[in-house]
Amino acid sequence: RIAIQDFSQYFLATTRTNMKSITLLLAFAIVGTFAWPMMNGKLIKGDAHKWIAPQKGDVRSPCPVLNTLANHGYLPRDGKNITKNKFVSALEDGLNLGFDLANLLAAGAESSFGKTAIDLSDLQKHNVIEHDSSLSRLDNHLGDSTVLNPGLFKRLLNASSDGKVITWNDFVVYRRERQAESKADNNQWVFDLKQQAAAAGEVAAFVSVFGDWFVGVSVENTRSVFQYERFPQGWKKPWIPVFGVEVLPRVPTNQNCFFC
């Protein structure tokens, strides 16, 4: 009996000690998961995604959001040799786009050039993702469509009705102004269904990621991404992935595009 009692006491004491150890290990694992972020199953070290301006020899696209992803290291910082998988990972990890939307955008970029890896500068080709009636860039026929135009950018910010937030309606009004101007000034203006879809989709995705779906996006967030191609100060990517169901309803399926 004494031996059995001694063994029972030893067993209980050992079990309690082991349970405490297991609990501590689980606690460290949970804390570690949130304290040290992961990307594609790999530990992100320190400043892996700090903003760094493009260096000599680096290339960029006419899309400020893709350029922002490159400046923060989600896409290759030199902007070169980007595969479909790299595009998908960058859109998911950097912006928290849903797998469906990230794949749709990446596949579209890949299929437009018929090669397995592209450079961001490839996207400067007219009417691929770059299109007329841009909110911040000149039409291809009227000037350099690949760089931010200060005058158009200022008008984009001033499109905000209250000077703080660019609402959906603000975007619509300014987009229609740009369409009317392009149609009048550019005798090679193209704005068919493909361009309408790109124009509507880019704004819908931008607002979903950097703003509030029901309100719009702040002037300051817009300035940070469009002018500096940098994640806004204090901004955090959406908690819930942005799936196609949120963006695609804003994209036209016929020639009667309200949002465009």
C-alpha cells in the first residue's frame, strides 16, 4: 500500500509538472506566431519590408500599388523577373487580396505577354494595364503615361468633397471628367470594355485595401500610395482577405458602366 501511494503521489506531481511545461510551450508558440510574422511559411526578419526608394537600374510600372509592393520588398525590389507565383504571393501577403482575386490579376499580367516571368516595366505597354483617362497620368498619346502627372494628381486629391476622404461618388465624378477630356483632346483615345474594367477594378481594389468599402479612401492614404509609392503611416492591411466578390461587382460587364 505504501508503495502504491508513493507511486500515485509521484505520478500526480510529475503530471502537473509536465502540464505546466506543455502550457508554457503552447503559450510561447502562440506569442511567437504573432510576434514574428511569417510570409509563405518563412520568418520575416526585421526590416525585410521597410520602404526603400528604387535604386539605379530598378524598374517600375505605371501602377502605384505594384510599385509600392516593390518598394516594400513584397515584389522583387528591382522590379524584374516576376513570375505569376511571385505576383500572387505579393498581392496576398502585402495587401491581403483573396486567392481568387490575386490569381486573376496575376494570370492577366502573365497572359498579356506570353512569358513566364515579366518585369514591372513590361506593364508600361499601352492598353495592357496602362490605359487612357487615368486618374493620375497622361494619356499615352499625349505624354508620358507611365509617371505621375502633378496636375492630374492634384485634381485627384481635390476631387474629395470634404478634403479628407475621396468617396465613391468623388471617384465617379472625376473619372467622368477625365473621360470627357481624353475624348476631346486625344484623337487616339481608347476606352472600350477592357479599359473600363481595368479603370473600375483598380479603384475598387484600391478603396477596399487602403480605405473603407462603405465610405471611400482618405486623401492622405491616396497621397502616400500615389505620390510616394509607400504604405501609409499607421495603415494595416485588411484583417479579412479582399475577395473578388467585393471588387468584381464594380467592374463593368457591358458598355453601360456607371463607375467608369
